Amino acid sequence: MNQLSNGFTLFLSLLVEAIPFLLLGVLLSSLLLFFVDERKLAEKLPKNPLLGALVGSLVGFLFPVCECGNVPVARRLIMQGAPTPVAIGFLLAAPTINPIVIWATWTAFRDQPEIVVLRVILSLLIATIIGFTFSFQKDLKPIVQPALARYLKYNPPPQSLKKGTAEKTPEKQQSMTPSLLQPGTYILGGKSGSTIPMDSIQVGMNVTPSSKEIRAQKWQQVIDNTIQEFRELGAVLILGSAIAAAIQVLAPRSLILSLGSGPISSIVTMLILATVVSICSTVDSFFALSFASTFTTGSLLAFLVFGPMIDLKGIGLMLSIFKPRAVFYLFALAAQLTFLLTLYINLHLL
């Protein structure tokens, strides 16, 4: 009975600390859906592979989304012709390198500021390295899903194109793209996950600000999208908090201490936990905090860095962009780099 009471108390404390950050995250994500034009952003991104990967990793400050929102944004960036390193850097780093997550991490680990700093540094480093690695894949068609490959905005002209034949401009090619695949044309709506044309609700970049009816429709869609995301991510948060509380209460103390104190075993355990739990990056620092007294600093960083990049939920979303082979490469590279860097931290820094 005492264990049940302790577990429930821990579960509630995790929820109470995390829910405000989750709500703030989904609200900003919904606002960005309507007020940020990623098409103009894609045109201004650097073409240099290394610089592009670094800048892409930092774009999360403009798009403060968790790992549920970064995939649709990365997909739109790819379709708008953003360089591959930029898209990959954003895909991996955006869930961590954004003001909401940094603030949440600081709130959870205020007594260990080194974790906040190292989380940002390691996330930037890993995302930049992987983004630069993928820059050697000049043609994205072999690694993206066929449905996406056919409608890439800046595809090179086919070799069979005869001399003198006018090439399709990006504008013409985009006009030939089915509406469902045109970035920013559709949003999620309804419980069934159906899509709603943004034009049908008169939401767009050219909306006349003076129209009260149009602004009311826009804000209504922001609210609806916020509620839908909060409902979906809230369920994941509840599950993750329950798992954390159950592990702390039910797992033998000796087992937790043996796994958490080893410089290698602690990292491997937290990498597996980060993949399986799939908790939102907005609140994962509060989950990790419950292990702070028994696990090494490097293993906590492994959870905080690797989880937002690659977890079961994120893998499913990434498969909407990339083929399984490319997702496997992303997973393997991120896991190896995270393990090596956090192991170095365990052995030499902290």
C-alpha cells in the first residue's frame, strides 16, 4: 500500500510539473502552423553543407516544436527545396534546440546547470554531424518515400530531357503538384486525422488582416489544433509518467543502482528507455529528473539527447518522409554518437 501511495505521488508530481510546458509547446506549434512561412525561410538557408547543417539545427528557435511537430515541418522544408543538411539538422535538433525545451530543462535541473548546457551542445553537435553526413547524398530520391520523391520542388531535370526543351521552373512544378502534397495547403482536422484545405477556411499568408471573420476562423483553427495535439501528446505524457513512477517504485533498488552507477550500463539503459518511452521533449527532463539520484550524468544526457531525436513514435513519423534504410542510418548514427559522447562525459568530465 505504501508503494502504491509513493508511486501515485511521484506520478502526480511529474504531471503537475510537465503539463504547463506541454501546453505551451503545443500552443506555439499551432501558432507557427499559421503565421510562419517556411517557403521564404528555405530560400534564405545556406547551401554550404556544414554551415547548413549547423543553421538547420538552430532553426528550432524559430520553430519551437517537439518531435511530433518537427517531422511535418522538415517534410515541408524538403519539398520547398531546402538543402538536405538543413532539413536533417532541423529534424534531429529542433525538438531540443528551442527555447521551451531549454527552459523546461533548466526548471528541472536548476541544481545541475551543466546538464542544460551539455544537452544543447551535444544535440547541436550530433545533429550537425549527421546533417553534414547526409549532404553527400546529392539526390534525395533513393532515400525518401516514392510519394514524396515525385514531388520534390527542385528535382534536377531528367537525363532524357532534350536540348532546347524548356525546363520546368519551381513555380510551374509546384503548380503541377497535387494539392495534398503542396506544403502548407492542408492541416490536420477532426478526430479521424482527416485533412482540411487551408484555402477552404480562408487561412493563408495573403489574408486581409482587417477581416474579423477571417481572423476568427484562423484563431478557431489554432485552438482546435492545440486541443488535438494536447490530447494526443497528453496521453503519451501520462503513459511516460506512469512508467517512470512504476520503475522507481517497483524495480528493485539494487537493480536500479547497479544499472545506474555503471558508466556503460547506465547509458545503454537510458538509450533503450528513451527509445521505448517516446516521451515529448517538452517534458522529458522531468522524467529524467526522477532518475537523477541513481543514474550517471552521462546517462541522463543520453536520454535527454537521444530520445527527442529517435524514439518509437518519431521513427513512425520519419517513415512518412524516408525509406526504412535511411531511418535506420539516422537511428544508428544518432545512437553511436550519443553513446560515445556521453561515455566520454562519464569517464572524463563529470
